[in-house]
Amino acid sequence: MPASSSSPSAEPLRLAVDCMGGDHGPSVTLPACKAFLAAHPEAELVLVGQPEALAEAARWPRVRIVPASEVVSMDDPIEVALRRKKDSSMRVALSQLKAGKDGSPALAQACVSAGNTGALMAVAKYLLKTLEGIDRPAIATVMPNQTGGFTTVLDLGANVDCGPEHLLQFAVMGSALVSAVDGKDNPSVGLLNIGEEMIKGNDTIKRAGELLRAAAAHDQLNFHGNVEGNDIFKGTTDIVVCDGFVGNVALKTAEGLASMISSFIRTEFTRTWWTKVVAVLAMPVLQRFKNRVDHRRFNGAALLGLRGLVFKSHGSADAFAFEQALNRGYDAARNRLLDRVHDRIVATLQALPASANEEGGDAGDKTATAVHAA
């Protein structure tokens, strides 16, 4: 989990937690919340769910229980989550990020859920709307690299078909995320491609490269250039940008590869009595390897571009993994990620010449119009 370098806010921060979402519900989310509160004595939680399922948490300090009578299941269609289950724990938790109709501030500064990804994105976009200058929200998470650090990758599945201007927006949002949570003022950005050369890739990637280079020329981005899939794990850049189709395939491939390697190692070390003895001797090394590739440590994908901070946990997360998602949400809130995304997108698109958006079509025009109206 990347450490935050900024000082915490003077005001206590509250996270809204969808306690019913995911494969395991309160059996995982409540222990994770308890551990999070113990590690963050200045934080507060708004726990959302069926009151009888959250009864034990009612006695905890710095906790508020908000009831919700329905649950969005992992296989519910988006339409069901959006239009039928209006009192779901997911929707009620997200609504805690909205200011009151009387002008009162939002009850929570970030929301964490392990629920259905498609439903979470759809409901969040409906309730919270997108920031000025952002056409489409994106999903971003960190992946370990061989430098001992992390590479932030986006989009990971929210947007299957993207235009060049969307990839520019993803780069800006990713830069704000890494700057806020990892404390890097000028993170480097790579555009995922089938080769490093500028002539490689389809028309969308080539045009995106032009927009990213234009942003870099105006000192709005630290654009490294094209990168390939292996650069994610080399740590060539701090951020790797791609469309959601490619990003999701890359993520699932990496998770599958890590699982396969772990399985191979376990099989080989238990093959004979001699390899079992060797395994005991190698246990410290194996444990360190396991910790470095443990996907639970990187749990908590950010839904960037919304008018609220939303973090998505793996649906199958255990208590340790869900706590990491809470940590990421907390770090993002106390380091003003929402403001940073808005400020960066406005500064970037205002700095670019008008011609930079002309070939972007309707989405590019919408982006420019929204930014200049902000």
C-alpha cells in the first residue's frame, strides 16, 4: 500500500462503507472496518446495511449506522441496481457523498464498496455525476513492479471503447491520483501500445499520443511515451493509460499469472519429502515473495472522474484486503484527490491549443466546453 506524504486534514474524515456488498458481506466488511478504526483513531465510519447484520458495530466508537433494506447482488443487472433497488446498501452508501438539499455538507468524504462493479459505476455516475471536463469516469488501481514500487493502471474496465481525448483525461486523472496518494508531484505517464515507436498502434492510440505530447509540451503532464505490457511490471512509468478492454485483460492476465506461479511453486515444494525439507529452509524467502505479489495488498480501485471519491474492493476480498481499500479511500480523501483531479483537468485542457480538441469529435468539444465553463 503506497504511503501518503501529505499531512492529514484537521477535520475528522468519514468513509461511507457498503457493508453488504461483495461475496461475503458483513463477515468481511465489519472485521475490516474494526481494524481500520483501530489503525486510524482520527477517522470515522458510516456503515450502511441491514441493521440486524450490523448490530455488533452499533457499540463501536466513531461509527454511525445508516440502514438500507436492500442488497445489490454480484449478478444483478445494472438496471436492477439503478432503477429497482433504490434502498440498496450500495446506493445509500454512495448518497452519503452528496451534500444535503439544505446545503449541509456531505456526511462522508469517500465511499468504499465490494459490490458489483458495473452496478457501482452506474449508480455512482447517476447519483454523483462527473466532474467538469470529464466525459467518462475510469477505474484505476496499482500493480506491483520490479522496482519495489507500484504502477497505476487505468482504465480497467469502465470504458471498453475510448477516443483519444478520453485517454488524455485518464492520464490527467491518473496523475492526480498518484500525486495525491503516493506523494509524487510529477508522475510519469506511459501510453500502452504494441510498441514504443510513435508509428505503432491504431489511429486512436496515435492521436492519443499526439494529445499527450501536446499536454507535456505545455508542462501539464510528464509524458514518457508509448510503453508495452511488460513495462507495467518493469516500473518504466508511474502510470500506464489504456482503454478499459485492454486494461481489464491485462489485469486479469496478471492476476492469473501470479496465481499460476504460486500454484507451481507450491506443487514443486511438496512433490517429495526432500523438496518439503527444502521448502522449510526456503520459507522466509517464499514468504517475502508471497507478500510482494499478494494481490490483497493492492486492493481498492479508484473510480476517477466522479463528483465524489468512490473506491471498489474485489468482491472476493477478505478482511485484510478490504481494509486496504478503506486505507486507499482514506488517503485519497485526506489528500484532496477530488480537488486535484478537477484542478489538473482544467489546467491541462485550458493550456492546450484549440486544435488539440478539434479531431476529438463531440467528446472533445464537450470536454473543452465544460472546462471553460467551470
